[in-house]
Amino acid sequence: MATTTTEIEADIHAHDDHHHGPEPGLMRWVKTTNHKDIGYLYLWFAFSMLLIGGAMAMVIRLELLMPGLQFVEPQFFNQMTTMHGLIMVFGAIMPAFVGLANIMIPPMIGGPDMALPRMNNWSFWILPFAGAMLLSTMFMEGGGPAFGWTFYAPLSTTFAPDSTDYFIFAIHMLGFSSIMGAINIIATVMNLRASGMKLMDMPLFVWTWFITAFLLIAAMPVLAGAVTMMLTDRNFGTSFFDAAGGGDPVMFQHIFWFFGHPEVYIMILPAFGIVSQIIPTFARKPLFGYSSMVYATASIAILSFVVWAHHMFLTGMPIAGQMYFMYATILISVPTGVKVFNWVTTMWKGSMSFEIPMMWAVAFVILFTIGGLSGLMLGIVPADIQYHDTYFVVAHFHYVLVTGALFSIIAGVFYWLPKWCGNMFNEKLATIHFWWAVISVNVLFFPMHFLGLAGMPRRIPDYSLQFADFNLIASIGGFAFGLSFILLAYIVVDCIRNGKPVKEARVWESAKGLEWTLPTPAPYHTFTEEPPRELILKESSHTAH
Amino acid sequence: MNDTKRKQRGAMITAAIVAAVALAIFSMTLILSGK
């Protein structure tokens, strides 16, 4: 195709622009369209929300330290459990993964930036306002949302406080931000990938995020639909979820979980990707079963849309429905098992070393598997009838989301942080932090299995005397785990400001991938010229080291 | 059209299609729930 002189000149100027650094001052962060800047903003926002949501968890564990009502009113306790869940899901875990995607996907695919940089800026800057609006509901008359993070109707419609309309708007904005982020990731992977990189050459982190983006596109509009119907039921006289007007409150649960179950995988598929990058590096072997990892991820994503009613076995459902949702749910263990098998097999007879990211990745594999196995138990209808709404469920999803999703985020940050800032973190402190967090998180969540099996219901501020000992243990673990994040913040800030400089492009000697061919610290603009296919093949994580 | 512009246009088309799908799913949720 003919290229005009003007176009060539425009290209040259564009190339010159690549050498410009960031704008100085605060406006750099407000106006930035740079994928790394936006990624860092996402990560700091997620960490702030993690601390706020964590503080709420501390209130919950303080109240549950002993039987009886000690510190907070039951209504406030309900607000704490609700806001803790919402903030951790929509404010901490999801933005952290989007942040990692923003920083790492362009260098991993040999691209210059995200495909739609201005929209990327907008995606991020919606978040602080949505988060602030969500938090502001707690200071309104009648208090904030207290109906659980699942906001089932009619608790969230007929019986909810006035502040619920602000909650609805906040969820709309958070969803809008997620959808724009997903659009950007899909467009980046499809259109900005180096021409020498085929789909099956892509690193696993890119693959898992690419599939997650499709999950977001399919699931978030359903959530938007659910909260829109809540809004009209509350304010415009509709009766989507009001039985008195011909509606159906159980339909809310179907719609919510049609979003909610894929949401679970939105929060875990990128974690699979991060761990699949880290384990081959420190096992010094190519990833075992790369293509099966890709197909397993896609299988999990598809299955995630056909299992939603396993959250609703107690709503009353035909036996055929129960059987279908039980078997479909248990089927997910097959592709998930493929993944765990592949990680273990990658480590098998590898030249293993246990640097900090690898320790987090191994902890992820073990502890996420515990969460996965308790999930299988919950998928079995007759067992679920016993476990439903007990602390067993709380134990299950915290193993999946904390020791699964959050641990993978921490693993990813430690893995890529030296590349981002050009400094190595304090490995001694990071080791202390790892063991502190891993031990305390198990002290926190493991006793919850026993509490749930003994029948302690979730979302309550008080409990019978027989649950006292395990609650005390869980609370002590909770306070210790909460404190570990102060140490994590210190390690990260200390690394950025005073860390030992790293000169090598390949920070970890056996790391493979295009991102490790860039200088350390990573330049402000990523690949200004496409990497050749030979380099892509050489850096492929699933070819021999 | 040079390579950069071709990629930019491709990204815009991809984004438009994906956004349309998201809007369609949102609309379908409301329509099917109102049945």
C-alpha cells in the first residue's frame, strides 16, 4: 500500500515522541495515557482499597473475637460485611489485576502501549470516584448497604436504606470502568500484538487475561442490568423483583449469579496466568502443557456461565436442576485439575530455587487447591444443604480469593517490581513477610472450616458459646494477617526509594519473555519497534530454556 | 495507510464491536427479565 510523504513524516514525529518522558508533577498522573503509569495508579488504588476493606475485616474479627455483642451494633456489623465484600471484589482484587494487565500485556506482546490509551485513562479515573461514592454511603442517614455483597432483593430494594441509590450508581461506574478495561485488553491483544507473535505464542498471563476480558464483557452488563432493575424497582414503580407486583425475587438471584459466578473466574484466571509465568522461571523448565493450559482456561471460562445456580440450591429447585448444576460445577474441577497438574509437573525435577515470587506461587498452588477442594464439597447438593450460609462457605471463598487471587497478585508484584522500578526489594524482610502472612492467613481461615461444619452461620455479629475457641483463633490470625500488609507496604516503598539497583534486563536469570528483553528499569515507552519473530520464539516461555 | 494507522483503525473496530456486544447483553438482560 502506498505511503505518502506526510504519513512518513508523521511516523517520524511519532517516533520522536516516544523519547519523551513523563510530564513532571501531579498532572502526569491525572493526564497520563501511558500504560505503565495507569497500571501503577490501578495498583496503588487497589492497595488503598485493600487497606480500607481490610480495616473493615478487622472490625468484623474484633466483634467475633468473643461471643456476645462487644463493640459494634448488629446493623453496623452488617454494613461492615457488605462493604468489606464489595470493596475487596470491586475495589481491590479486580483493579489490581487490571493494573498488572496494563503494565505487563504491552511488553509481553511486543506492543507499544494499550490500544486505546485515552479510554485507559478514563477507565482508571472513574474508579476513585466510584469507590468514594460507595464509601460515602456509610455516612448517610440510614447507613450504608447492609444486605451482603450479593445484594439480594428484596433486602436491597424494598427494605434497603436510601443510600442504596448511591451504591447502585457506584456499581454502575465500577462496571463501566471494568468493561472499558476489558475492551482495551481485547483490542490490544488482537490489534497491537507484534505481527510475529501468533496466538499460541502468547505468554499465559496474556492468554488468561484475554479470556478474562471476554468474561468481563459477558458478565458485567448482566450486573449492570441487575442494578438498573433494582433502581427502577426502588424509584420508578417497576416490579422486576417484587412479588406483590408480579415480579420474582428469586429471579434476582438467578441474574446476580449469572454475573457472580463468572466474576469468581474473572478474579482467578489472571492469577493462573501470573503463576504460570513465575513457576517456569524458578523451576528452570518450560511450562508443562502450554496448550492444555490455554484450552483449560477457555474451558473454565465457558463452564463458568452454566453453573450459576449452585449458589441457589436452597431456593427450591427441581431435582433435575440440582443434578445438572451439581455435575456441571464438578466438571470445572477437570480443567482446574489440568492446571494444578501442569504447575506441579513444571516443578517436577526442575532446578528449583525459592526466590520470593516463587514462594508466593508455590503457596498459591497449595492453598488455592484447598479452596478448590472445599468448593467441590460445596458443589455437592446434599452436602451444600448442610454447608449453605455457614462459615464453611466463608472459609472456602477466602482460600480462593485471598490465598488464591491476592497471593498471586503479591507474587506478581514481587516478580515484576524490580523490572518496573530498577531496584531489588529487601529479600530478608520479604521472607519474613511471606512466612508471617502464610502462617497467619491459615490461622485466620482454616478454623472457619470447623466452625462452618459445626453449624456457625455467616454474616452474624454474635454466636453460640461452642464456637468461641475457633473464633478466637481466627481473630488472632486475622489481626496478624492484617498487620502483615503494613510490612508489605514498607517493603514495596523501600524497594522503590532505597532498593539495591538492578542492572540486568533479565532480573531473574531464567525468566523468559519479551518483557525481560527491555532495559531495567522498564523504559517509559515500551516497544517502539516490533520485536522480530526469532526473538519472540527464543523468549517463548513454553520452549526449552 | 501505514502500519500504525492500520493497527489503530483495527483497534477502534474491535473496540466498537466488543462495546456493541456488551450493550446488547445489557439490553437482553433487561428485556428477558421483563418478560
